Amino acid sequence: PSAGAGLGVERFVKYVCGLKHIGEVQPFPRIPGQVIDL
């Protein structure tokens, strides 16, 4: 329980790398209309 102040790994990497979208650092980002088979 972080009360909304928790900093996830993806958000930290996004900040450090200066990226605009969190989907660029997620290992399995959600892409509308695309199915990922695992």
C-alpha cells in the first residue's frame, strides 16, 4: 500500500532515460488491436 506515491520500476526507468511514454520501457506493453501470444 503506497497510497498512490509508489514509484514503479517502469516509471523510474522512463524518468531516468527521459522517455515520453511508459510503454517504451514495459516488457509487455498494451497495444490496441494486437494480441501477444505467450
